[in-house]
Amino acid sequence: MGQSKRRRNGSADLARYAEIGHHAGIEVPSYGEPVCKAHAVLLVETSGDQQYSLGIRPPWASFQGDTETLSLGLFRSDYLMQNPDSNSIKQVEFNTVASSFGALSSYLRDMTRYILRQLGQAELLKNMPENRALSGLCSGITEAYDLFGVPGSVVLFVVEEVSYNICDQRFHEFEISEKRPDIMIYRRTLTEIYEEATLNDKKQLILDGHTVAVVYYRSGYEPAQYPTAKEWDARLRVERSTSIKCPSIHYQLAGTKKVQQALAAPGVLEKFMGAGAATGRVRDIFTGLYSLDFDESGERAVDMALADAERFVLKPQREGGGNNLYGADVREALLRMRHSRERAAYILMERILPPLVSGYVVRPGAAVPPPLTDLVSELGIFGVIIGTKDKIYCNRQAGHMLRTKLADANEGGVAAGLGALDSPFLLDM
């Protein structure tokens, strides 16, 4: 990729993301351009609706990272039940950055239990599973802090200019402060990190005179959160530091839709897990996932989607909800970009058809009492992992989250206003 093309695509942002993604170790097809092995490739939005793939780490990019630095992952894997397939679960996506609602979901169970008691249904409480998502996720941050091992260091939450999900974030702070009053927590935007944080000669990230032990991202997962070069430079500064990142850039890249699709390809999962029964059980949760690369399989996927668009979802490499395309929009988008490199920035996924449940949705300004309506629910399982490329220090499940939405709504994001948090109620079937 020549420097003139870099300028033409306006991709100074791409160059910076190539720098901070240098040690992620991901390879994808380069479509005729050379790919440097062990250099990350990320599909990002550069302007408007356009997405381009960066197939090479540019020669002007310079990254020096510490591959032995620990990484912290507070992940959430989301599932729907597949109705035509004996109600087996299928994975929707794997979230590796700013995985939210662990705190609110933990408290929601208590509210639901209260309502059941008020309704005289206390005998049903035994059917509501315990949820320790908040304490489980926060224990990951405190364990990482202890592994960092620098007395007097602090934890840094990277937040948005305006945090609409601030209650969920704040409960993490309160939980850590309650359990570990010795740990000081700072909240800063990427812009403020650029202005206030520095690297010392040991590559420690210094903020307000304190070494930062853990950087927990609740922002930095979508292009709008990098409005200028300052935010990209702040992310690079953090990534170059010895701080334990949650997530590090390679953990964040691992959560992209492209990686999800690549793991589902024949033989790939076996490279990581071997060929045993456990691998088969993991593969069973995958639905159909197809590359849209410019090769024979990519062309087959395009033809398949154009023939029956209602069967598929078109997913870009984006987080935060509201970015996927469904039904007729899938067909329209593929026709528009069939011969454009833009299409390789998406994956094609078979739609999951979950069972319907009748229920009531209470909304401001809606009818009272609300009408009985068809709903579907999506279950998220939280997990904590701490490790380096050579050693895993912890890897455990840490609670759950349930979202419920109207059956005819394509997206289910709570923050986007398309779904609502809910509580599981277990039945023996």
C-alpha cells in the first residue's frame, strides 16, 4: 500500500491503528498486497459509511510494545436459542471491549425477587439463578492490579465525554472501592489521557504522579471516539506502556467479527483446541459464518445471500449496536459493493431463529396496561481472563446478563434503546 494511497484514503487513522495493533499476530487475506506476518490487520471505518481493509503495516509505522505484559479480558459471549434446531444455543458474538451491564444485571435479580415476593410468589424465587457478575468482573481488575505489583499504583477507567451507561460503570468503581479501599480509581477520556498521561523511562504510564497499573476501557471501541489525532496518540501511548490493558489491542482485535468468522472455518478451531470432543461442543454453538473475501468461497457467500437475503445478517467490524444489516438491506448492500473492496470489511452470518415468549414491555408514553406481545431473549455469559502469550493466570466464568426485545426488532442493544435488561427464570423441561 503506497503512501499516496494512504493519503487518498485519508487513513492517518489507519496508520495509527496499524501501529497499536502491530503485535496482535493476526493475518487476513491482503487481496494482492503483501502482508507482513505477525502484523495486525484491522477493518476500520475511515469516513462516513466507507470501510477499508489495511493489509500491511506501513513502513512509517513504528511500534515498540512489551509482549510479556499481562493482558486482562473482561469478556461477554452472547447466545440465542435456535428454535428449529431443538433449542440448542448459538453464539451471536463475542465481546472483548467495554462488555457492559455486568453491574446492572447483578442488581436486577434482587429487584425481580422483590417483585415476586410482593406478588405473593415467593415459592418461585428458587428458579432464579444467582448472578455475581459485578463481583466477578471487578475481581479480575483487582487480581490484575495485584499481579502488576507496584505499590501505590492506580486503576484508570477510559470513559466517553458523555457516558450514557455511567451507572453500570460507577458500580464497578464502588465495588472495587468497597472490597479494596487501597486502590485509587481515575476516570479519564482519551483526550484527557493525551493531555495528562506520560510514559517514563521504564515505560510506565504516569497519571497525576501515580503509576497506572490497569487501564479499563469503557470507551475506544468505535471510530467516533477517536475524533482527532490526539485520541489515537493517547491509545498508542497506553498500548506502549507496561500497564495491564483491558483489553489490550490484540484482545480487542480478537473480538472482531472477522475473527469470529475465521474461527468457524474448517480446521481452525482444531489448531487451538485439538480434535477432541470439547472442540466439537464448541463448534456446535457456531451458526453459519461466511467470509466475503474476493475468492471462490466469498463469491459463493455473496450468491447465497443474494438468493435468500432473509436468511442472513451482514455484519461490519463495529461495536456498540445498530450497525448490522438485515433482510432486504443485505441484498441492497451486497449489490452496491459486490465489486468493491468494502465488502471484505463485512462478514455474512446466518440468522438465528430463537423461540418466542409472550410478555409485557413497559415503556414511557406507551399504552397502559401494555399489550401482550412476542419477545425473544439473548443470554450473555461473562468471563475473566488474565495472561500473557505464554501463560494464563486465570480463566473463569463470572456471571450472566439477559436482554429481552420485541420479536420483530432486529437489534437488541439496551444502550441503543432496542432492548431491556431481564432476569433468567429456570425451568426443568
